[in-house]
Amino acid sequence: MPRYKLTIEYDGAPFCGWQLQDNGPSVQGALETAVKAICGEAVRVNGAGRTDAGVHALGQVAHCDIAKHFVPGRFRDGLNAHLRPHPIGVLSAEIVPDTFDARFSAKRRHYRYRISNRRANLALEIGHAWRLPRRLDTDAMHAAAQRLIGKHDFTTFRDTECQAKSPEKTLDQLDVVREGDAVNIVTSARSFLHSQVRSMVGSLVWVGDGRWNADDLAAAEGAAMYRFLADNAMDLITRHAADGRIRFASPAAQSLLGQPPEALIGLAPAALVHPDDLRAIQAAFMESSYFARAATAEIRLKRADGAYVWAEIRCRPAAQIHGKAADIVAVTRDITERKNHEIALIEARDQAEGANRAKSSFLANMSHELRTPLNAILGFSEVMTHEMFGPVGSPRYLEYSRLIHESGAHLLELINGILDMSKIEAGKFELSPEIFDLDETAQACMRFVRQPAERAGVALKLAIAPSVATIFADKRAIKQVLVNLLSNGVKFTPRGGEVRVTAGLDSRGVEITVSDSGVGISTKDLERLGRPFEQVEGEHVRAKEGTGLGLALVKALASMHGGEATIESTLGVGTTVHVRLPYAAVDEKGARVAPGDAKIIPFKGAA
């Protein structure tokens, strides 16, 4: 399978970034759609790095593996043809060894941020440059930028969604270059700089417009630089004593909590944190200060107006002094919007589950209401069919009463299935496990379907291994499993075919298998089978009666026994259903036998 290296150019304005996202279109998604349109298969396109919303690319490298072999130039042209609706261009395509990986083979990643330093409005560069009318001191910006070159802890610039394991990055280049009114900030690093370039540029602009003194910056490699970074970070940066009291707070306190940073000095966590979240923040501080490990907590912080805001706080220990408990450095970010979304999802899930419970309760109640008159219909039609109180007259009346009885019996069978499914979904179906003769039960089930099988010309065969002649399970449930599977087998097997029931014991427990030589099921329909009221589409199926509950009941009852039911089928060959009961085996003395090294567990719903 050839691997293609792609070099890509794109305008990031209409995209939420390179990587596939749930909240909007992505460059990766557009490329994968174009590849699929060419080769007819779903293919993942891996990029050398992620970009944020609105970030453009002049030479993004990516790779993909496809089964078909294309001339690289034609593959490039085909991609460009399918990408015409998008501002994406594939500059080149080439076949590379399968050891090449766009992400891990990358030796350097280059970023360029463009500032239009002029008073006139943007025209041709709208969406491609940041306009700043006030003249920037690019020399001071460049001098400040050099302080960031090398290996540093870039926690201040990191986005909360950054997936890197460590905040430490090695920055190889950070140049500020003026070309007339254009100011280009050029960055180079081996690592991804997810969101960090924008944060660095914002900090350097403060140097360029005089809000930060460049001479002070040049003289202070340590504290002043880090204070400068903290002052310009959008997240709240705080320093805490070992007991949690705030010793320093960055200006972001105003936007997050509605209070100036100096108002937070000396406050303990209890003064800011919701009472229900106090234990979580104390545990995080303990982890950092006393155990010297980074920690994270999601808490609610109290604003100056009394309202609470959800925040994520990430803390780590500062250097210990004379062996004492370390101070704590914390970065706090507002996550209210994310939390509101999570709460909305939970509420929607609860509403859906409530609606499902109401549906199951309604079906159970309706089934009970329908069974009462049906029992009367069945009883009286049976009396009339057997002429228990004398002849009914015309033979046609006898035929009618027989049809009434058969139709009522069929309807009662459907209602019983709905009732059992509703009980299972509502959690009210109780198992009553016991030791019983599986061979005898299976023969009784065969007798139950023998008459329709003989009418359909379908042979029934049974083979129960001696090791599972007796099992421990809910007898009624196992009988229902067998009857449902046998009925399905007979229903969908043409004349001259057979339905076979076998049972045996292996290291995973008891396995009951029902197979037929019927019409079979397609692969796409197999995925839907086993869901309540789902049926296969086809002329053979539409001609048969049923609700689509049989296999759903089989799966549910097997699961309640701690097992599972799996289906194998081939169109025109037949279908096989395996029902595995891991905890149903018993030995010669009637004691339960667990599979392998597992322990005996109670069944779901069993007393």
C-alpha cells in the first residue's frame, strides 16, 4: 500500500483548524473527503501539526496510505479538483517509504504571524494580518523575543486543550522583522505550538507599544520576565503558600473574579471556593505542596458580585526552600461554557431515559390490559371449537372459531413478547435460577414448533452434550430463548432445510447454538438485529409475521445470565446464533462450576 506525502497550502478562515472537530469544518476533514472521492475508501490524512481556527498554511505536510496506486502528479491534480469548493491547494504529492510519518518525521515546524502596523484599514489582508495603528518598536520586541529562545516552561502560553504531556518547549527561533508597515514574527520549533504563537505575539506587542519597558526587560532575565508573562496571560496565575493562602495574583483576576489582584492577597481557598468544592482544591494543593506533584481540580469560584464561575485550576510546586513545604504556582481558566454544555448533555440524557422508562411502563400496562380480554377470547373460542356444550351448527362456524383461536393465540404471543421486553428495559424482570434438565427443556421446545416445522417441510435436529444435560439458569427464560430462536429458524428456512439445536461445555461456560439453513442475513442488517422492533428488510421477511422482538429478548435474557448472544449469518447459506451462559454449568453433584479462574456471580435480577 503506497504512502503519499502531501504538501498543502490553505486559508484557515472558514475552518475550525486542521484537526477533525465536532463543532465545525476542518482542513483534515476536507482532505479526507477528497481522498475518498478519488479512491473510494475512507482514508485518514495525518498532518505534521495542528493549527487553530483562522490559522493559514503555506506548506503544511501530511501523509496518507491508499490501496490504489496513482501517479503522484495525477493524485495531486485529482485532489485539487475535488477541493475546489474549499480554499485548499495541494502543492505536491510524492510517494515516500512507509517509515515516513508527517507528524513524527518532522524536524522543524515554522510559524509566521503578520502584523499590519499602519493607520489605514486593511483591504487585501483582511483575515490574514492583525492591524495595529500605533507604531511598534520592533527592535524592543525582537530583543524581548530573544529571552524566550531555548528551553522554557511555557505553561503561561499553553491552551487548556493542549495535549502535550509537558509544558516545557524548546524554541529555536523567535524573530521580529519589520518590512515597511508589515511586522513579521517568525517562530521555529520542533514541538507543536498549539495556540502559543498568538499568546507570545500578544505579549511582544505590549513591549512594542511601550506598555513594557524594553530596558527593564533586557536587564531582568528572571523575575521581571516571568512577571511580564503573568501580567499578559489571559488565565489567572497565582502563587500560594503551603496552606493555600494567595501570595500573588495576576491581573486576570479582574476578568475572572471581578476583583483587582491586590484584593486577593492573603485570602484562603475557603474565601473564594464553593463550599462543596473546598475539599477538591485542598487535595490539589496538598498534592503539589507536600508531595511535589502537579495536580488539577475543577471548582467553582466566587466572583465579586456573588455569582459562581466554573474554573479549572492546574497547580504545581515551586522550589522548596530549606526543606520546607513548597509554595504552589497555579494557573486558573474559566470553563463555565464547557460545564454548561456538560450539564445540558446530562439533562438531555436524563430526559431521554425518563421518556424510555415511561414508554416501557406504558407498554407493560397496555399489555396487561390487552391480555385480559384476549384470555376470554381464547377460552370461549376453544370451547366452541371443541363443541363442549353441544354442536354449533354449520361447519363454517367451527372453522371461524378455530381461526379466532389461532389469531388470538398469535396476538397473545406478541403481547407477551412486548411485556417481557418492557419489564427488562424497566429493570423489573426477575430471574428465578434453578437446576433443571436442559435436554428435556430443549425437547419440549422442539415439540412446540414441530407442527409449523412439518407444515413448512423443515427438519428439526437436537444434540445436547452429556456435560450440559443439566444446567443452572432460569428455566422459563432459557425456554423462551430456545422457542424464539427455533421459531425464527423455522420461519425463515425454505422447504427441505433444517434447524439444529446443539449445546456443549468449554472453558468459557455453557454454549447453546441454534443454526438453520435458511435465507440468511446480510452484513449491514446484522448490525441492527437484536434491537427491539428491528427487522431485516427483504421479500422473505416481509411475508412473515412478527414484531422484531425475538432476538432482542434472546440478547437481553442472555445478558441477564451474565452471558451474551452472538449472530453469524451468510445470505443464502443460513444463520447461527450462539448463546453463551458462563455461569450455568454444574458438576455431577449439582454444584455450580465457574469458567476458568472466574468467581461464581449472582444473575441480574435474581434474588
